[in-house]
Amino acid sequence: MTDERRLRALEREADDGTAARTAHNALESALFEIKRVIVGQEAMLERVIVALLAGGHVLLEGVPGLAKTLTVKTVADVLGGSFKRLQFTPDLVPADLVGTRIYRPDTGGFDTELGPVFCNFLLADEINRAPAKVQSALLEVMQEHQVTIGHDTHRVPQPFLVLATQNPIESEGTYPLPEAQVDRFMFKLVVDYPHPRDEVAVVERSLDGGARARQALTPETLADHQRAASQVYVDRRVMEYAVALTTATRERTDEDWVEFGASPRGSINLIHAGRALALLRGRDYLLPIDVRDLARDVLRHRLVLTYEALAAGVDADRVLDDVLEKVHMPRIELAEDHAS
């Protein structure tokens, strides 16, 4: 892509009437409505919106009681989409998730009963409690946004977001997610305890039942913003930076902490998620800082650590800290009007 095209992309940002500015204002209003219900957890809320814009899915890891379920329900209320919650248990079967064909004796034929995945926002609660055959039933719908039942293929509504949760403090009766499934998630977000100030606000809101979010967007307007995110300009140097971060996770080091690094899907998701984050920040061009801000959330679940790392108590974030320090972030020179 030529420098002339890059400069035209930067010039468009100055116009308040652009799709980027319109999307930014609308998404900020939606985030404001969500924050009327959810106290704190700004990073998690931002990433959920980014995943929606980029067409990705989110894996949430955190102890119970951190508003993971409430977050998805609130996002569905604000965006006006349908919401389904499915509690994963060891006795769940794939038909409970995607649906099945039922024989009707009165007609002598089969009817298709669609499962709970046919919604805009699916909360897969404690996904690691279901066996592998149930977890794998999500693969097609997460990747292709469709479900095959018998000889028929059914499309899920758009937008479609799977937000799966898993509890890190329990191991009995759980089934670790296979790498093929984990790689389908755009983000893995680690949700920590709220700040004491935020927790006081949570307790205070619980006394009067809490606020109710108002609808700020529709699935149709969200689709417009998704198209705007897909038009965000990406400089080749930013793409090279994203690839350098991903490939750095595959390199052997003296510590030998990583057995398998991130797949090319990591590089792809860094760019697609980065474009959505740039749009959320009011720009129609991607900067390296956007990629850097998302690197841990995009790459942490794509690393397979060695036994030496696990024995030393090293987690994926520690490895990514070293990667971010080692890989030089390029400097993109902007026009004078856009430099800040």
C-alpha cells in the first residue's frame, strides 16, 4: 500500500462525520450503559466490545462472583440481541448444545429442534466441566457461525459471540480445553478481584437492586460498526510487528519455558482485534500501541509451556512480558495534525 493511501486514511480521521468517529461515539455510549451496571472491570468490558467488532470470541478465567455472567447479560441488553446461558456439566451431550432431529409419529417425519447456540450472545458457563465431545461441538459454530444437524446446515444469528468461562481454582471434575478449541478464542481474559473502592460501589448498588442498562445499539447498527472496523487502515510495519510478537513466542530461549508457541492465528487476531480497538479509540488507522495493548490477551492461551516452566511457577504472562520487552515496537510517523 502506498504512502499516499496511508495519508488519505489519516486525513479521513479529522472529519467528525466519518464512520470511525460515528462508531466511536456510538460504542462509547454503549460502554457507558454497560458501566452503569458493571462496576470496574474496564479492561474486560473493552475487550468484549472489541471481540464483537472483530467477530471473535472470549474465554474468561476468574473465580466465581466477578460479574462474568452479568457482563454478558448486560451486553445483550445494551445491544438488543438475544442471550442464552448454558451451564456446562459432565452429563451434557452435543445435542443439548446445537440441537437435534426429533421423530414425529403423527407426521412420520423428523423435525429439527435448534439448540441454545442459536442466539446473539451465548454464555458457556464453566466450559471446562463438559467432556471433550461437547466442547468440540462448539468448534463449527465458533469458526463457521453455522451448525450442521443431519443433512442440513443452519446459520446462527448475527452478531454472534461466545463468551466461555472457566474456574481456575477447581480441578476435580473438569476437562482441560483442547488446544484446537482454545485457539478459536480471540481473547483469554484473566479477571481479577475488583479494587476495594469498586467493591464498595458493588455492595452499595446491591442495596437498591442496581441499575438497569438501556438499549443503546441494535444488531444492525453493530453490523455497520463491524464493517467500519474492517476498513481501518493497517500499515505493513504494524503487521510485521504483530508477526514478530507471535514468532518470538516460538523461539527457543535459555530458560526453555515454551514448548509450542502461538500459531499464525495469533498474528491474525492481533491485527483484527487491533483494528477494532483503534475504532473504539476513535481512529481509522491502526497503531503499534494498539497491538501491544492486546498482545497478552490474544497470545496467552496460545502458548504451551514446558514442564520446567510449570515447575518454576512461570505462567504465559511472564513469558509474554519478556517477548514484549525483546521485540522492538516500530514508530509510525503521523501527519502533524494527527501527532499527539
